Amino acid sequence: MANKVVANAEEAIEGIKSGMTLMLGGFGLCGIPEKCIAALAARPEIKDLTCISNNAGVDDFGLGLLLKNHQIKKMVSSYVGENDEFERQMLSGELEVELTPQGTLAEKCRAGGAGIPAFFTPTGYGTEIAEGKEVREYNGKKYILEESLTSDFAIVKAWKGDTKGNLIFKATARNFNPVMAMAGKVTIAEVEHLVEPGELDPNEIHTPGIYVNRIFEGKNYEKRIEQRTVRSAEG
């Protein structure tokens, strides 16, 4: 695509169809592509999705919106503890869940984007995670074979981006976003600030534009926090 800039989230998600696999950046509610998720939630006819994400937001925000609409068929995640509807659907058998150790999930995405089909890791050996997977021993230690992940669409959120698709993530909102941006057949980036080429310091770019197919500037981000914890004034 010569021109990567699209007007909004609704235009960015064009081409996403029922039954597709999506990667969605973020950790908790930090760095999630909230505009694209909301746009998908407004299209309830798009369903039977497989979503690869560290977790599934909360009940009324993030991927929790898609769960509420029953648009997700399968979640590939590492943590599910902040979402009551997720728990209900999983226990009732409505939702297929593939729990994956957090570091393994990150590496599965990174490896997929790097063209590496599988890798060995010691994480999960001797647990349910290892069931049905090949085991090898290296230097006296057991490792299990994990297959990499790719997706039809990867949807990420960045702090700044230019019209060529180069992205800068801010602080901990970087999380899963860069590795997922590499692993989508089509990668969508929503950004807080969209600038012209040359305005970003090349030394600060986290994701090169070669990985990004569509980009737009979102407005009025909520940036919710799952649990705000503060100490008392006396403390």
C-alpha cells in the first residue's frame, strides 16, 4: 500500500472477517488498541475470531467488549483474571482458551514475525502446558517444542508514528506491541500522534514502517487502569 494512512479505526479494520486470527497488543489495559477494538465491537457480524493477546481486557473495556458480543471463539492468552465474562464463557465451554506462559507467548509472536516456525523452551516442562508437545534434552535440561504464532491481522497501539508507519511506543505501553506488529499479514497501527516522515528520531524508532500496512491517529484515548492503588495521605 503506497499510502498507509487511513482516516479512522473503522477504515483501518476493513477486511477483517469472521473466522480470522487477530493479534492485539497491550498488557492489561496498558497500550491496547482501544479504538480498533471499539470499531470491531460495533461490527457484531464479525465473529468466530481467534484473538492472541496477553489478556482480554476487563468486562466493559478492551477485548471484554468483543467477549460480551460473543465475537471471540478462541483466546490465546497468558492471563485471564480481570474479566468475569471471560471466566464465565471459559467455564461454560462457550470460549476455547489456550493458556500460554507470558514469556513463551511473547517469544511465539516474535519468532512468528522473524519467520522461525518453532523453538524449544524449558518453560512449562512437567506441567499441563507440555502435554502433547515434543520434548528434548539439552545440557541435562528438558525443553518442550513451542510453535510460533502469526495472524491475519495484527493491531497495535503506539505513542507516535509517521505516515510511513514507523512507530515509537511509550514506556510500558511498549509491551507486546512491537513483537505482534511483526507477525501479522496485515498490521494496523493506531497512534496518539501522527507526524510526517523525518520528524521521528531514527534512533528512537521501535518498529520500522516496513511492518506496518495501515496507520491512523486516534483521538481522546481513555487509557483506563484496571486497579488504581494509592496509599493514604497519612502514609
